[in-house]
Amino acid sequence: MKKKNSYVAVQVTENEKNYAYAVKVSESDDLLSKLAIKGITAANLCRFRKEAEEVVTIWNENYKLNGSYMFGEVFC
């Protein structure tokens, strides 16, 4: 039987800076161990990868706008 995957959009705060990313989880994963992330402040379950990516993008864009985004812009 094929395992069904979901995605979790997570928010993390470290040193008063924020960032968000998606974590892939399967039905058989132990969510407590998958989400044992230092500084985690929120976790939203999403059915699809695209949905999680959209949530994460919105969060990170807001962090950039309010000056709390952990990572700087990359200039090439």
C-alpha cells in the first residue's frame, strides 16, 4: 500500500529572527519527532506540497517586510 504524504508549514524563531519552510510527512511518521525543531513557533498541516509552499512563501515575505527575516537577500 502506498503511503500518503502531507506537508507541514513550520515557522521558526532564532535570535529574534524568523523563517518558514515546509516539512514532508507520511502517515507513518511520528509527528513529534518530525517536528522536534529548535525554535519552532507554529506548524500548519497542509494536504499538498503546493499549499505548504504558498503558506511558507507568505510567511517569509511578511518577515522580510517587517525586518525580522533571518536570511539576507542573495545578490548575484
